[in-house]
Amino acid sequence: MKILHVVSCCLLSALCVVESAVMNVKDVVGGQVMFGCSFTLAGNNIKYFCKGTCSGKDILVQTNGRKNVSQGRYSIDDNRYGVFYVTIKNLRKPDSGTYWCGVDRTIKDTYQEVYLTVTDGK
């Protein structure tokens, strides 16, 4: 079912190439999550983390050539060896939902789907 969801999202957006299965992350209100997004041949490409269509205001944080960047509660640490780490701090219940790790590519960007669950308590 999850694969069908990813395929339908990509077909509708016509700009999505997914590199791996959905990553599920979970923590409690007030906590923080950190997870790695893995991509092949990403090197110095711009990396970003987004919710929704991954354009404009949907992009929560992006590297723009820098290895480490923060924007509000979101940050990216890019090791430039195929993995970049996203951190979301001070989690809130409305943060729950589907996000995307993305890598800027010449023809079509590549994505990894992330599903975040924020609960009231452990």
C-alpha cells in the first residue's frame, strides 16, 4: 500500500524520483527527531527537507551549498558522502504527517519519503 501511495504521489507531481522506501520516525510532543536521508551521487548538490509539494514555502530547510544549515526548528547536516541528517526540534502534534528529503538534480529531483508521528507521551 505504501508503494502505491509513493507511486501515485510521484505520478501526480510529475517531478518525483523516489530512491527508497518510506522512513517512519516517531517521538513525543516537545521532543526531537534526527534521521538520515540516503541518496546516491548527491555530492555537493542542494539538499532540502519539505512537506507538501516541495516548492516555495513547502521547503522547510535547504542547504544552498552549505554543509550545515538551520531554519527555525529544522536543520540539515550534510556529510556530502550520500547521507544528510535532518533534525526537527520541539515537536508538536500537528507536525505529524508526510515529509520529503530531496536532492536537487539537473533533470528531476530525487526524494525519500519520511512519515513522522508525534504522540502525547511515551
